[in-house]
Amino acid sequence: MVGIATGLGLIGLTVLAFKERDRLDDFLPVFRNFFCGKDVLTGFPRGIRNNNPGNIEMTRTLWRGEIPHFQNTDGRFKQFFSYMHGIRAAILNIRAYMKKGYMTPRQIIGRWAPPGENNTENYIRYVANYTGVPENSPVPYEKGKIQKLVEAIIIKENGKLYLTQAEFDKAWAAAG
């Protein structure tokens, strides 16, 4: 079955066409859409509703494809116009961490998900296990390992993996 939702969003009239399926993995938003002022992704995890599967917090850093702060309706986490932009931001955020010397799962996740608001030790162990990179060993900056790292972050932030290979490939290419 095909559904179509239309509405006036933050960037004007948008249209979202999707197939109804049992698995949400098959329905990843292309744009943040609104229907009569109500988010059509109600019930989905916050990171998915925000097109920000890494739950990157609002900062002064502005990412390509980011909804401007004055239009952000979340108040804590960044929102992106497209899901690809949110994945791209996660990749570039990891790259920035690595350039600053945060190279291991322990260092990266310790910064991504600080202990004051997360079970950081559990998060670190999960990421190390998922990526196959020991907690205190550097994560190589190569597509396959960064993809595994991004996937692990998406799972921990949203409860399950909301990412296809095609989406990662597109975001990886956009990250340059």
C-alpha cells in the first residue's frame, strides 16, 4: 500500500511517499514532513523524527542540511532537512573527533555520550563489540569501520538500526 503525506513544513510544501511495511527500516524519511502541523513520524524515535540518527546536540557548529536553530522544534538536538544530511553529520562529527585525537571507541563514545546522561560504559562495550575494534584501540578511518561505528551509534541512540547501505553510501560520498 502506498501512502502520501503532504504538508507545509519548515521549508515549504513537502511530499513524502512511502510503502507501508512491517519493518520501519524500509521507511526512512527523506525530508522532515508535517501534516496539518503534526509530525508524520510521531511514534518513531526522536533521532529518526529529527533526521538526526546520531542525536547530535545543538551547538554553534552549523552543518550542511541543518534546519536553522530558530526553526528547530526539538530544542536540544539538531534537526536536518534530510536523513542523508543527519548521517553525513555523524560521519563528519566522528572525523572531527579523530582529528582532535579521539581515536578509540572509549574516547569517541566518551565524548559522544558523556556519563552524566548515558550509561557510557555499556555504550562503549556495545560499540567495541559491534565494530570489532577493542575499546582502547584506534578505529581506522576507513569506510567499513566508520559505517560499523555509525551503525552502532544509531542502534544505541534509537533502539535499532535505521540505515540502509544505499543511505550510508550516499552520506559517505557527501562527506567527502
